[in-house]
Amino acid sequence: MTTQTQKTIKELLEFGIINIDKPSGPTSSWVSQYIREALGLTKTSHLGTLDPQVSGVLPVALNRACRLNDYFMHKDKTYVGIMRIHKEISKEDLQKEANKFIGKINQLPPVRSNVRREVRVREVKTFEILEQKEKDFLFVTRVQAGTYIRKLCSDLGERIGGAHMLELRRTDAGIFNEGTAITLYEFDKLVEEYKKEKELPLKKVITSGEIVSTTISKIEIRRDVVKKVLTGSPIFKSFLEKEQDLSKIKDGDKVAVYSAKRFIGCYNYINKGDLVAKPDFVLN
């Protein structure tokens, strides 16, 4: 895979992702539009909605990287928040109740959500009560994408006499975390430098869309078939470089296709007869 430093700023703006630390207040769509207008791009899209009052990790895809939304949006998320319990309860007893929500749960989206209100199965990976200050409890939870944390808190409250969420922050969204996120203020400063032809600071905070290959399996093809593949050809067994172990890839899996160190695109693994994969997104 081509390293970040080898990419030009033009390449990164055309196929990159900026990890924004969204403040409480603006919508995720507003942040995405703000990035697009500031950089003069054709298109941007955020990789997973945060409610206006929720802060934290909001990756924003740039131009052609928007095609990768489905590869990133459906990954686990981690949140840190504060919930207020309506009746007296100890930290230990609250943890016991929180433990009952770990695993697969049935969740009805809140009334104000933008999705159809029907019960959905979601998985809570962890739900830990960290600190207590009177009736306010600091917690951290890692959940399947699409889990509503506000609803998780209120559902927990139904078991103990009531609870509601006071604050929430997303610290991880798939492979993106708050350690690499930049604030909008920091972003503005980088854009100012970029307009003064100082592109390196901005370049350093844009992740190449090729990072998608760290989340799926990789397949190598020969250099002499790249031209065919870039014009839409499926991947056939005769296209593959030798000495590849594809035994762990299952039919229907997404795979990243490379030729030497060049990223070609993302494909749907088929493996039927001579056919190996069909294109989902080709970078050309």
C-alpha cells in the first residue's frame, strides 16, 4: 500500500478522509458541508451520524472516498457519557443492571430518530460504569453501529426507577478514534495554511481512502491486467499473482484489490469457476 507521505495533496483531497472532533451543537451534515466548502470539494459525506448535542469522532470522506461509506459506517462505536439516575442506587448495583444489557438486545429507535420505528436487534459489546457523583454516573460502552445510547440509558432506567442521558461523546468509530481527530478550529487553521501554499500540515491529517484495505482482505493481481481491470473487468483466477492464500475469504466478502503497491479498488468476492471477484468500487 502506498504510504501517506507518498500521496500528493491532490490525491488525498480526491480520495481521503478527515477525522473531525465534532463539537456539541452542529449537525453531522453541517460539519460535512463545512468541510466541503472550506476545501472547495465536489462532495463530502460523514461516516456515521452524531446527534447535534453529541460530540466526538466524526470521520468525513472527501470526493471519491464517499463511495466507501458502507465499508466504514457499519463498524462498532465506543461512547463515553453521563447518565442521571432518578432514584438512589450504588455504583455496584447499577453495574449489575448494566451487565444485563451486554449482548444482543431488542431496541426501538427513539421517536425523534430518522429511521423507521421498528424493533431492531443490536449488540452491546461492553457497558461499564466508571464513576459516580451522587445520581450522575460516568459510563463507557462499545456497541454495534446503529445502537441508540440515549435509548440504552432510558431502557436501563426502566429497570431501576428511571434514568436519562445528560452528555455523550463518541471516542471511536471503527478504525477512527479521538486520538487522531482534529477540531473545526484546528481544521480552519490548516485550511488557512493550505491557501498560503503550505500544504504539508493539511496533508498530514488526511487519511488516504486506501485505509479501507486494513478492514478487509486483500488480493494481488498482475500488472499486465491492470488496464483491463480499471475499465471494469471482473477479477479472474488467471489475473492473480501466484502464491496467495485465499482460503480464509468467504463468498460475499468484500476484498481490496492491489497490483504491486497500487490500490485498484474494492470488490465482491465470488470465487465461482474462473471468476474470483466483481467490482464494487474502482479507483481510476
